[in-house]
Amino acid sequence: MAKFASSKRQSRQTAPHPVRVLYVTSEIAPLIKTGGLADVSASLPPALREMGVDVRVLVPGYDSALSGLRYKRKLAAIVLPHFPPATLLSARLPSGVPLLTIACPPLFQRSGGPYQDGQGADWPDNALRFGFLSRVAALLAGEESPLSWRPNIVHGNDWQCGLIPAYLQLTDAGASSASARTLFTVHNLAFQGIFPPSSVAELGLPAASFAIDGLEFHGNMSFLKAGLFYADGINTVSPTYASEIQTEALGFGMQGLLKSRAGVLWGILNGIDDETWDPARDPLIPQRYTALTLEDKAANKLALQNRLGLAADAQIPLLGVVSRITHQKGLDLLIEMAARLVATPAQIAILGSGDAELQKSLDDLARRQPDRIAVSHEFDEALAHLIEAGSDMFLMPSRFEPCGLNQMYSQRYGTPPVVRATGGLADSVVDCDGAMANDSDRPTGFVFRDATDADFLAAVIRAIAAWRDKPLWREIQRNGMGRDFSWKASARQYLETYRLLLDKHWKD
Ligand code: ADP
């Protein structure tokens, strides 16, 4: 895995290129959100802009994106072979960052989610939809662009943007765009954008690219593999995950390719939007508080218990979860252990949706003990904030976690997380035990090693014991609240990476 050069060496090695970034994403808060990518897309570009980077964001023109934007301006008609005609619009994000969006009703304007219909089935034309997003990004980087502004970095995220470097390298789109370099960020390697081989021709890509050294992945084409193979640089959203994806256990079949590209593979821990997620200013919680007024947090616990119909009891520890309900997130471990946990005693508040069977198991548990376990499957931003503020501790028993945001939110809210030592969880939570921490790290939560019932249960029991020791608990809470999870440090690393990619002498 590539390491960041020290900033001193860096400044001697690289020319001060003006950096112009086209940041391409399939979701962005508050316009469209299914998970952490939306939060990252909303907060990394403004952090870069503050550092002087000329960054513009490109998103598909979903209904919610178009209706959520005021003062849209029509920039150009887009007519490309293989795709329906579209219009490029410009607007501004709430953060002030310029936004480009692709209005194309047949591809993007429909009711349902960005990737799936209302029943949870993938849209059948996803290859065309996100192929188009990638193709338009490549157009904007090349000489045929209808805009006078030309990026020198095209930064794509996840499989939906995987074809950007493929279009730039393999088609006319990139013929005269030698100066645009590509960075491809993997937020989750498990989502691979797999489509039948016929998609290669349908999307206007050369037949020869359907090969092991190209787009092919076990007989199909993979957008994710295209990104990993053709991008000039790759990064994932935490240093630990960048190492883990080079192993068979977490490489999802891409580990060989990733290992071969280790020289241009970085791990950059996500930051968080520390204005939206700030207990001192949060308009979505009934009682605001700081590290100095932690006793006020109790009012949020009571509000959470009342809202979810849990017994209103300050003396019982309340464990919070906000998560996709999936095997990846270890929700099956929670289901296995829930009865034993609540018997300790404890309460559990869960917000999230996902796997139907796991959801049903959670619903059954809540039905049996409604005063101890509450579950909501809505997508509810306000309840997510209330769970962060009102819970005593936060659970994330993930099997793998590229970065994870909630463990950072929860530290900021004085709600120490109990997490498995994987990916970004391992990189952002310091265990209370000290065994996993070095001397300079102050404990901020509870970390367990194996994704087993026993390890998970032991960690929660350890956390509950610490919660009963009020002075110790206050210390852990304040340590977490004092951590700097802002985007500043991460944005600096992204800028360093862009500069490295722009450096003419840079070699893979
Ligand atoms: P992932 O992107 O893998 O789902 P992250 O922890 O990186 O996980 O980010 C999840 C984001 O989505 C967080 O901001 C979390 O609060 C939010 N979230 C997940 N499910 C819900 C839900 N049901 N309601 C509100 N917010 C949710």
C-alpha cells in the first residue's frame, strides 16, 4: 500500500499545480442518500474548496436532486452515441460548491431509490444509467467538453463511477485529455457493478477491453474492476481497509488486482461533517449539550425512550444502533445476543433497514420485549441524531467496515462505541482496555477482535461495567468528544494524492 510522503519531501517533489477536480458521485446529502457515500460527497468537496481547490461535483439528475436544487441553469445539450439525449445543468450545493447535474428523464427521473425500485430490486438499466454518468464525466474532462472549465483530476466514487477511467483510456472521450488524471475511491468493495458481457458493446466500449486485463470479472463485466484497473490512483476510506482488501478474506475476488496496484493504493480515513453532527448545535435533538454539560444528555435519553416506547428509566443502559441491517454490519450477532444483553439488563434502540430476514428477527425480538428493544426501519435522519445523543453507548459489530461514520458521530456525541477491530473502526476507536492502544491514545470506546457472539458479548459487558463507573465513563466520553474527526486532515491527504497524480514524474 502506498504511503504518503512527508509534506516536506512532498513540497520539493511536486510542482504547485492548480488542481481542478471533477468530483463524481451517485449520491450526495441532502439531495439523495442511501449511506455514507452521500455524507462524504457532501463534506469532502467543501473542505477541498476551503483549501483552494477548484472542485465541482457531478451527480445524476434524480427527481430529488432536481427538485432539491434552486436556481438551476441550463449549460448544454448532451448528445452521445449509445445514450439518450440529456441536458447538463448547473446549480450550487448548500455548501456553496458548484454542482453539475445530468437531466435525463428516461434514465434518472423515476420514483424509487437511486439504485433500486420501491421493492428493493435493482433497476434493470443500471449499466446504462451509471455508464452514462461515467461517460459524461469523461466528456467533461476531454476536448469535446461543452464547458470551458476543464478538470485535471476526475475523482470517481464506487462502482457507479468505475467506467470513468475506462472511457478516458479506451475511447475517443479521452483522446485529447492527457492531462486529466483519475482517482477512484472505493467506499465498499462488496458492491461491484456486475453486468452481462453484452453491456460492453451497449456502452460503447471496445470489445478487446473485455479481458482479464480489463473489464472482465468471472465472465461478466464489472464496473468496479474497471475503476480498479484503469484509474491512475485508487484509494479506500481507511488505512486498515486498504490493507484488508488485499487479502482473500476481504478482497471479494479483487485482491490480486489490488495487490498488483499497491503502489498507487492509499487509505484515507473519512472525516465527518462536524457542523451537522455537533451535540452543541444539533437542531434535531431536544437537549443540546457539550463535554462540560454532559448531565444534559440524560434528557435526550428520556426523549428517545419515550419516542420508541421503551421503559423511561435513567438507570438502565441504552444501546443504540443506526445501520443498514445486513450481515456485513454484524446485525446477526446482535440478534443472537439481544436476549442475553437485555437481561443484563439493558435496552436496545435500532434504526435501519436492509435484509428482510434480519429485519423480521429484530421485529420479533422487539415484539417480545417492547420495553427493552425498539426497532424502526424508516430512513429517519432526526431519529438517527436522537439515537446518537440519547443512547449511552453505540454498537457496530461489523464484519468489515471500509470506514464507518457512526462510530465517529457517536464519539462526538459522548456515546462511546463498541466496535469490531476492522477497517475504519480499528482506525478511529481506541479501546478502553489499553491492550490495543498505544500510550498517547486516550481510550474512546470498546474494541473486540473476532466477529463471534462471545467476543461481541464480552465487549458490551465490558462497556456496561465501565458505564456503571461514572468517573471512568465521563473520561471516556470526554476523550471521544475531544477527538478531531473533521475533514481537514483527510482533505489535505486527498489534495496530496491529487498532486502526486498530477506530478509528471509519478510512476505506478
Ligand atoms: P454505510 O455507508 O456502510 O451504510 P456508514 O456508517 O458509512 O455506513 O454510513 C451510514 C450513514 O447512513 C450514516 O450517516 C447513518 O447515520 C445513516 N443511516 C443509515 N441508516 C439510516 C436510517 N435508517 N435512517 C437514518 N440514517 C441512516
